[in-house]
Amino acid sequence: MGDESRSQVLVTGGSGFIGRRLVRALLETGAAVTVADKRAFPDDAVESIAGDLCDPSVVGRVVHRETDAIFHLAAVTRVLDSIEDPAGAYRTNVDVTANLLEQARQHGVGTFVLASTNAVTGDVGWRTITEQIPLRPLTPYAATKAAGEMLLGSYAACYGLTGCALRFSSVYGPGMAGKDSLVPRLMRAARDGKGVQIYGDGTQVRDLVHVDDIVAGIFTAWRAQFTGPLILAAGESVPVNDILAAARSVTGADLPVENTPLKAREMPAVIVDISAARALGYAPRHDLKSGLATVWPEFSEDAQ
């Protein structure tokens, strides 16, 4: 990779939860950033192209010969949405990735970083997930991400593109007030003095990784010019009940629990090995309590 301060980079989904943090970090390096998203990015220092990447003409506008790297975050990310509309998830997650890769090939873009997920491996029970486990996705969302990884791998092999598929675990952090995953649900319940529903008995384990650690991992892979799949996670899997206890400690709320039946396809465990990323210099900084402490203020301030 060349001098970051001279890099011309494209961030798709740059107005989203992870995208906003990544764009800010890129700007701090002096990189010239273009954001492609359905929503405009709220900063004049960023070239913002608002449009639907499912429209090939939008893809054609955002990639050009000066583009050094593409960070492709835009996607249907909600599993239930992909189940309700698998064709739409395919268009957004696979067709768009294919079109971006082709534009990258035609314009000589050197690096393509794809946001993927550890869900591409499917349910492996209590086994530790590594980059070598075969892909057996169980939902349309996971399948579209696996397809994107295959496309990226083929372009890297055939055209010399540096292509990295970053498999994220469950990402949380500031800026997710509008989301409906476990952490924001806990924060909203604490703010409102309400209880929270927990699927099953809460003994299923999850790896929650802070958004700033994800951004640091993206930079680590980019600087190393890594090609292939790479797991980015906290590297520490904890029971949902422990996540609940940490939220109680950080917020001071009681957070009474209603245990509800497990959802279909609920995995008993997500345990991941981040040794490959660590070997490149990746070092997550946040534990669960320190991470949740960065999330709580935006919820508690809403109540004031």
C-alpha cells in the first residue's frame, strides 16, 4: 500500500454504523474519501454520492482510475430481512459486489476489502471457528456473504487484486441507537426502566466486538495487503447472561429478564479464533464493560 495520506478510497455504506467510524478514521490519515450510500454523508470533507448501488450507473460513478482501495460495507445486514426477501438480499449483497469488482478490474483498483461475517460457516456447535472451516451458510444473508467471498477470491486469483474478506463477529459501539440487536435493546431497556427478553436460558455464547476494534482491524488488513478471509472479533466468547450482567453493571439498571423460546437457527455458540489477525498486528482494546461504557451515554442522554 502507498502513502495513506495520498490514498483515494471508496467506502460503500459509509453513512452506516461501521462506515461512519471507518470514514472518520480514514480522514484522520489524510486519505481522500468518497462515500457511496443511499444517505449522504454529513461532512463536506467527504465526496458523498447518494444513490442505490443496485443501479449499475451509480456503481459506474463511484469507481474510477484514481481509486486506490474499495471498502465494501454496503449490504443487507439484517438476517430476518434476507429471509423475508432473499432475492432482494441477493441483488444488494451479490450483484452489487460483482459489479464493484468488475469496475475495480476495469479501472485497476489495487485493493478490495469486503465486510463479511462468521455466519458463512453456519452452525458448528461449540467448535472454534477458523478461516479454514468449510462454508455452510444457513440463511440467505450468510449465503450472499459467502458468494461475495467467492467472487472476491476469484478476482484476486485471476487479476492480481488484493482481496480481503473480513469476517466480523457481532459488532457494537456508539452510533447504533437505531439498531435492534442485543446491545441496543439492553441499552434502551436500561434507559426506560424496562425488562428485556432473552432467548432461551441465556447460556448461549457470543463474541461481541467493539466497532473501533473493527475499524482498527480493517486498517491492519489494509496495511498488510492481506488477501483471503480474515476473522475480526474480540476473541472472547461470553454467555448472553454475562452480557446482561455487564450491561447492568455499566448502566446501574435492574434489567429484569423474560426468557422466551429459542428462535429457529439460534446457534448455541459463536467461538472464533483471531490468531491470524493477531499475527498481522490486530489487538482488540475493548473488553465488554469498557465497550458498553462507550455505548451507554448516547442512550442515557436521550432520557435527559
